[in-house]
Amino acid sequence: MAGRGTTATITLDRAKIPFTLHEYEHDPRSDSYGLEASEALGVPPERVFKTLVAAVDGGGLAVGVVPVHRQLDLKALAAAVGGKKAVMAEVVAAERATGYVAGGISPVGQKKRLPVVIDSSALELATMFCSAGRRGLEIEIAPADLVKAAGAKLAAIAAG
């Protein structure tokens, strides 16, 4: 795995949580990172999850992990972490808190331990995909293992 290790993969290795790494050629012109991953890997979009960072109640950050073809329900995310209202975090704030670049933010191995909520639709899957910590690199992992690795909770936070 030389050269492909990220904070996310190192975190999973240390915790002895099984995962499979999938690499694809990221198109720098793409701004729909999750859908790009779904198409490049030939995986249905309901199995590929994007990691989004939101500011809850005007302050602390929280992470929502939802299927790439759906939107994050900000109100549901806020409720899941004990808040009332959430807005998408500024990209710079999300990158600073997680230690990852936008489009490559992983729910695992973040620099600052943020609350993570994974959409409950993940439980319907044997394995799911999420960012491994950089654009063009995805982790395939059992949903229960991702919940454990990210210290996440499950809730219905996807809309659309």
C-alpha cells in the first residue's frame, strides 16, 4: 500500500478493521466527487457515500455521511447531534477541522474528532464506499465497521 496510505487507511489498519481500497483516476474538472467515484468504479450511487461537514447551531461542526445521489437533510443532521439548525460549513473550516481536502474528506481519521452521523440506509448494504482521505481513493467497508471506526451514530439524514 506504499504511497496510498492516508490517515483514514492508517486509522483502519491500526484498529484492525477490514476494508478494501479502490483507486480511480480523479478528473480535476469534476466537482461531483461522489458521483464521479460511483461512475469510475462502476458501483451504484446508493452504495457510494459522500462526507459532508456542517456547522450546527452556529458553532460546532458535525459530519453527515449520505449516499452520493441524495442530499444531506441539515435539520435531521442537527437533530441527530442534539442541535436545532445546521448549515453547510465553509470549505476552509471543513478542511481545517478534518485534515482532508474537500472531495476527499473521510469520516475516519479526522484531525479533530467531530460527531459523525451516517445515513441509516447504509444498514441495508453488505458493504458501502466512502472516501479514503483523498480524491480518487475510496474505502469499501461494512457499514457496522464504519460506524465503529468513525465513532458514528446512525440516523435518517438523507433527503431527495
